Amino acid sequence: LASGPVVQPAPTVDGFVETFLGELNYGQGTLLSQSTLNDQYLALARTVRRYLMADWLETGARRRHAQQKTVGYLSAEYLLGRQLGNNLLATNLQDVAEEAMRRCGIDIATLRAQEVEPGLGNGGLGRLAACFVDSLATMDVPTIGYGIRYEYGIFRQTFEDDRQVELPDSWLSLGSPWEFPHPERQVLVGFGGSTETSTAADGTQHTRWVPDWTVLGMPYHYMVPGFRNGVVNTLRLWSARATHAFDLQIFNAGDYTQAVRAQTFAENISKVLYPEDSTPQGKELRLQQQYFFVACSLHDFIDNTLPADFDLHRLPERIVFQLNDTHPVIAIPELMRILVDRKGFAWDEAWEVTQRCFAYTCHTLLPEALEVWSVELLGRLLPRHLEIIYRINEEFLEQVREAFPGDEMRVRRMSVIAEHPERSVRMAYLATVAGAKVNGVAELHSQLLRDKVLPDFSQLWPEKFTNVTNGVTPRRFVRLANRRLSELLTDTIGEGWVTDLDRLRELEPYADDASFREEFRRVKRENKERLYRLLAVRDGLRLPQEAMLDVMVKRLHEYKRQTLKLLHIVSLYDDLVSGRVAPEEMTPRTVVFGAKAAPGYHLAKEIIFLVNSVAGVVNADPRVQGLLSVAFPANYNVTLAEKLIPAADLSEQISLAGKEASGTGNMKFALNGALTIGTDDGANVEIRRLVGDENFFLFGMTEPEVERRRAAGYTPAEVYETTPALRRTIDLVASGHFTGGDRQAVAPVVDNLLHEDAFMALADFSSYLEAQSRVDAAYADPEAWTRSAILNVARSGFFSSDRSMRDYLERIWHS
Ligand code: 26Q
């Protein structure tokens, strides 16, 4: 058996053509001359897949043999993005495949465009999981990514009359060449029912859960290739199937339609990704999803991955489950149940093992986003788990009483069970009590997590808390998305940067090299041209080539403050049309937004409407032609991000300080040579520290200033009254200028800003505008701007997710 990863020899174009035609003929059952684009895409994907298969099998065998500790990444979301390009890159087959397709008379770019990306995530958290598994494969860390194979991923966004309309994302409908169902690894999962306790002859009690309905989990395996290192790890996503036993019963009772309905009911569990990424409702189906994938995953590892005779007392030597936010936290009582009820462990023994098997990553600071489940619902769906949670809590609270005698207030504050407004389980507290480690996702966030979200816990267990700043994979977000920059980098400093991003430092001296700056600008220009060609075809947009490209892409949220960006645009527009600023004084700008709003988040949808309305009027106004344009291409996703980010000059990271846990788009922009305008929030803080103050446009209140301002009583209307530029801007919006005179249509956003403004956009308006003037001035000096852009690239190597993974290994998984 091979002991290390084996890198396969490079295949030939002839061999590739032969395999491709074989897949087309015998896989798709068609002739090249008869085949559709989709036939060709599927055949190409299956061809690439074949080149990965030997490495996949070999990696699996090597992992089984080596018996090392595995990382079990538990995440309800993986926002993978398209697979074909990534897998061609990982296997170094890009050129061979392109030439092979050319010989068949096929343009490979057209085939790549056929792929519907697996959008199995909402945004940052899901994309982070995808970056992490990429890095772990590239670093040859034994990893299993566990998650849910949603039949419908994040909705497809369209606009009708400037308003968001959601369409289902049926990403599987044209065939899914990257997945492998494994029916032999199916798992049975129970729900509902009750618990039974019996007492043995020796007096020991034994509890058993008797569920009243079950579903099957069907695993689908996805390849996670490392970058040209012969490693292919596995992502295992679960799909819900009806059990035969269940419907047979009903069939036998003669009720055919009822049986079919039962099947549909079971299969609903993995039907659709919930599109809310904050303040989610406590929906029963969502809890079913969470328990479903977690139960499948634990069973899969314990009973189908470990050797049959493995002593589970040593489980922590073989697995660490990383909890990607609280969504998989029900895994904690599930492992306790497995060990105590099924494997005969004593409670204390099981607790000891469980505590060492889990670590928890928190991704939020918003109190309303902290997940809680009502005791009523949890007890109905998972009665045994609720009992276990109660016992964990009892023993934990005893520990608190011992550490802080007489402090019953503290005990109530720290209880895993909240009493108000209804009795419910605080999942973040459960994760903190049970996990060996708790981490935030950027330095500032981890600090606020300790001080604001979980202060009592960090006082009790200071050593539990740590930080791991997020990162992004340079393979997808630089090497694949920005081929031109990648070639320039490789020509300049060699190709080592792709797997050792700190080497971008070697670029620093070139910031002062005029011919390198010229090349760097050429790369940006060509990326812009490519983007504008795409947006012309995709969205019918015509954008000027020369203007500064100013990009704000992220989920639509009040705290992220897309409205602040919008106020800036309106203010620029007003300055121009009112003559306060002469055309020749204006630095031409194109602003691009990309954002999906949760379908039930009404204010967010009103903001989308307003952005589209402003874009319509601005773009049609001849007075600002070529000086100011606004584009809002629909359906921002990973695929579009890969086109937008490499073309951007300016990255908008303008959340209210203390609200954005980290951000990861901010990192992608910096690595692609955009300058950031941003608040002192999340990972912006670290970006600014690394790239240098002079290469970053900082504005806005700091987190402590936000706190003080709020404590003093924040009244947005006062800011409006006392800031003339703001007043003009809001008045222009409120007048209906952008909505064909309809004042009613803008009222939801305007009224909210004037009377609520929960995220203090108005308070930061002046500071933001002032920073934007600095941006305009800086952009007017191309040499200085380019120098800053190059330094952003050179100094952002820290934000590789490879570094994040090293930090997790060092601070969390190896301890
Ligand atoms: C929870 C329960 C029920 C339904 C939905 C949810 C849910 C789903 C997704 C709650 C939250 C999310 C996603 C959160 C998220 O993406 N957070 C972001 O995580 C990034 C990676 O750490 C950070 O960079 C961002 O700052 C953070 O907002």
C-alpha cells in the first residue's frame, strides 16, 4: 500500500479526447455530432472525474490504514461554486482539456458555463466551509465534510419591476456529474416518540428512545481535491429517503395515497435550504434538517468509518467534530445518547469523551441571530435529547454554583435553558458548555464574543476561548478567478504562492516598479473588460470601461448598510445634477451591487427595490453619463463573484462596527488588488493593520463609539436635521425622484432611516462621504493607486484559508 500521496503523471490530449468521446458515447449515449451542450458538459465532467478517481481511492485507503485523527467538519451549508473549473485546476488538466475540446470542435468556456453551481449555502458561513475543505485537502489533513444535499439550494434571484422575485434553484435537474450516491452507507434516523426507562437487576437504570417515525439518510459523496498533490478528500452530503418499512405498513393497510404522502413527508427534510441567514424562525423542519444530518454523520463515522472493534473510549483520538455555528449542535446530545443508551457508557465516561470530541465556531454577534429551540418543539421531536440536555445543564449549573456560591443570578444567566419569553434551549450555550474550544472568526469578533456574548463563560473557562481569523482559498479566488493576475504573480515570484500565500510578500518591491505597475493595471483593465462583456450578455448592462469600479457584494442586511452606499450614490448624483460638482471634477465611478434578501425580510427587499430604482434613473440621466453608473446584476452567487472581484477597484466593507463577525469577501477583494473602504469591523481591522493605513480607507465610529452613541440615545432625525448634505440626499429620495414621483414606494426605507436606523447609517454618513472623497482623490493618481493595490495583494497572504486551517490544527484540533 502506498504510504504517501501519489501524483499521477500528466495525461495526454489524445488520451483525454478518447476518454471524453467514450463518456459521450457510452455514458451519455450520444454521438459528438448529435450531442447537446449539456451532453458535452456532462461527458467532460465525467472525464475529469475519472482522472481524480485513482487519487480518491488511494486517499481513502491511506486514511483507513493510517488511523490518524480525522476532522469531521459539521456544517449545514457548503457554498461550493462550480466544480468543473476547480477540478481541472486541481488536476492540472486545464490546458489538456482545452486542447482536447478544441480538437472536438468545442469551446471549453461554453461547456463551463453550462454548469449550475451547487448553491448549498446562504453566504459567508457556507462559503467558508467550502474554502476550509479545499485547504484541508491541499494540506493533506484527513477530513470528512458532513452536510445536507439540499435538492434546492439558495433561491435564484430575479427582478420584476425592480423588486426581488425568488425562483427555485433546481441545480440537479440537468444531471449532477460530481456526486456519487452510496446506498450501502444509508443510515436510519428516528424522530418523535418517547423514552422508556428500565431498571436492571443490579439497580442500574437504562433509558431507551422509541421514536415514532424514521427516515433514511442516503449519502452522496463529492470529491474534494487538493491542489495538485494527489489527495482527494470526501464531502458527504445527506439526502432524506422514505423508509420502506414505514410505507409497507401503510401499503398493507391498503392506503396507497397515504403511503405516497408519507414518502413525500420524509423526503421533505432535505428538500430546500432555508434562505434566512439571521433571525431565523424556529421552524420544525429546520430542526429536523439539523438533527437529520448530524445523526447520519455521527452514525456514519462511529459505525461505518471506524474499525468495527474500535474502543469508543478513545474516540477523541480519532475524531474532532468542528461545529460550524450552532446549526449542528444537536450532535452533542446525540453523541451522549449513542454512548450512554447504545454503547453502555456510564454518564460521566460519556461526558468526558463527548467534551473532547467537539469544538464550536461562532459566526455572529447579533443577539437576535443566536439560535434557540423551544423546549416544547425539541421535546416533541427529540425527547431523549431534551432529557440529556437537561442533565448536562443540571450538572453544569452545579459547577457554576460551586465556582460562584450564592450567585443565583449568574446561574440563571448561564443556564442552557432560557425561561423567557418561552422555555427554550440556547444552542450557543450548549456548544460552549460541551465544546473543548470556542472560537470567533476574527480578532475583534473573538474579543467581543468573550466580552459581550459569552462573558460569564469566558470568566469561568478563559482557556476555552480562542480566535481563528477566517481565510479564503487562493486556488478558487485568485488562481482560478483571476488567471491574468495569477500569471503575472507567477512570472514575478514563481508559482509557490498558490499553496504558500505568504510568499506574496515577495511582491512588495515591485510596487515601486513602474513597468510592473503597468502590467498590474493591464490585468485590472482586462478583467474589467471581461466583466463588462459578461454583464452585457447576462444582464443587458452597458458600462463605461474607464470608470473606477466600486463593488458591494454580500447578503442584503441592515447591519451591512447597503443603504449607506446608496446614500453616497444619490449624493454624488445630486452633486452633479445640481451643478455643485462640475463634470470634470468628478472621478467617474461605476457602482456594482450584488445581494440577495431573505424572502421574508421585508425591509431588505424594499432596499433592493430602492437600489434598482436609483440605478434606473441614474443610468438613464444624460447629465451623469460616463460619470456615474449603477449596476445591480441579479442572482449574485459564487460564479458571479469569481468574475466581479478580480475586476474591482474599490471594495465596500461598511458594516456598523461590532456587527460583522469577520467578512470574507473583504479578503477576496484585497487579494485581487482592490482597495478597501471600510469600518473598523470584523476582519477589516486585520486587513488594515496588514496592508497599512495608507492603503485602506477607514471611516466611521469604532465599536466602543457605537456603544457610547447608543447609550447617549441615538436619534437619526437629529443627524438628518443637522447635516445639510444628508438632508438633501434623503429629501431627494423621499421626493420620489427615483420612483416616478411615487413617495409611498420609498417610504419604508426613508421612514426607517429617519426614525429607527438601527445600524446608524446616518451617524456614519459624513465620515463615509469624507472617506469617499479621499478615494476619489487617490484614484485620480493611477500610479499611487496601483502601488496601493499591489501592496494590498502583497500583504494579504495571511488571509489564505490554509493559514486558518493551520490555526485550527494548532489551537483547536491538536489540543
Ligand atoms: C439558522 C437557523 C435556522 C435557519 C437559518 C439559520 C442560519 C443560516 C445561515 C443562520 C446563519 C447563517 C449564516 C451566517 C453567516 O453567513 N455568517 C457569516 O459568517 C461568515 C464566516 O464566518 C462571516 O465572515 C460573516 O461575518 C458572518 O456574517
